[in-house]
Amino acid sequence: MISVENISKSYKDIEVLKDVSLKLDEGEILALVGETGSGKTTLAYLIAGTIKPDGGKIIFRGKGLDKINRKEFAKMVGIVYQSPRDSISHRFSVFEAIAEPLVIHKVFDDESAGKIKNALREVQLPVDDYFMRKYPHELSGGELQRVAIARALILEPDLLIADEATSFLDPSVQAKILRLLLNLQNERGISMIFVTHDIGVARKVSDRVAVLHDGRIVENSPTHHIIENPQHEYTKRLIDAVKSSKISDL
């Protein structure tokens, strides 16, 4: 689906990504794992097309991102951000938050209300008018993140990027959101990039893990291979750090 070839990216004098290459298959869940500053979020947003690389290229289904209409590609990629309280306007009701991508892409029509209700059902939230009129401050963290997921999926994207989408939630809610994302990915058959600093979370959700350290990919293998037989010292440290994880099993 996506091929990243020798990508580099700097912010001013700081080199964030250094000659990074990887591939994402159709229907695959890839976890980008690394500590803060490793370059994982930058790589995810380069793939999403929201920022441009300094060098290298990104190929989507055989065509360079620079050759694809940006508005059309934006409809193919849904993003779930770390904090929905920052990514969803406090002025929007639940209905308005989920409807916003439809409005932005000028595809809001008579059928949109039904689509929004279906999206709420998919993320296991109420579809009555009372709930849809609620504002972010009236929702729990878990409810608001479910709204953010519904919003990311409303345009039926081919790729979903979850950027530390569960890191601010308590462990019990985190497990429920992870389970929801897995179910949605399985039902829709979409590809997913899951950005996380926690390799324990990556183990639970991903088919493959790419470990980033200091702007480079130091390991990129099927998840069970990396967990059972890590090759790089940095990966070993990540695994040691979560051996006592209290996150509930999926």
C-alpha cells in the first residue's frame, strides 16, 4: 500500500529522520515504536501527507504522494490524535465534530446524519439526539476518544493513523479503546499505523513493529519476532521497561 524510500526530515538544525525506509501492506497494522523525539510521529505525518520530507519519497499504491491530489488523499487517511480535547473544538457538539470532515470535503448531504449515527454505533456510543448534542466537556476521556475515532472514520479512509491514541487514558479504558480499534480494523479491512512509545501496547495491536531510535529504524519485523527475539539493544530496553505492564490483556 505504502512504500517509504530513504526519507529524511529536519526541523531547523535538528535532523529528525535519517534515511528511513519501510513498507505498509494492505490491511496491515504497523506499530511505530520509540521514545519521545525518536521521529515516529513525524514519520506518521509524512505518510499522511500533512508534512513534506526534505529528501526521499513516499509511494502510495504505486504513485508518489507528490503526484496525488492532496484533498483526495486527505479523504483516504484518517488520523486519531493523542488528545481529543485538543483536536476536537470545544465549540462543536458530538454531531458537529463527526460531521466536520464531511463539511470540509463538501460531501455533507441528506444522508450524512445516517452516516454519523452509523459511525457512533461502530464506536459503541449512543445515537440519540441528547448524546449527539453534548459538548466535549460533558464527555469522559474514553467517550471523547471514541468520538475522535468515529470522526476519523467518517470518510471511510483506506488508512487509519492512531498517534498515541490511548496514552492519556487509564489502563482499563485504554484496553477497551485498543480492542475497539482492532475490531474496526478487522471489520473494515483498512490498514493502520499505530504510533506509540509503549512496545507492550504495540504487541497487543500490531502485525509488525518498526522501532525508531534517534531518527532511524533499528528494527522492523513481525511483532512476535521482535518481542521474542529482539536484536537491537534499544529494543531490548523498551521490552524490559514494560515487563511489569498492568494493561489488561485484550
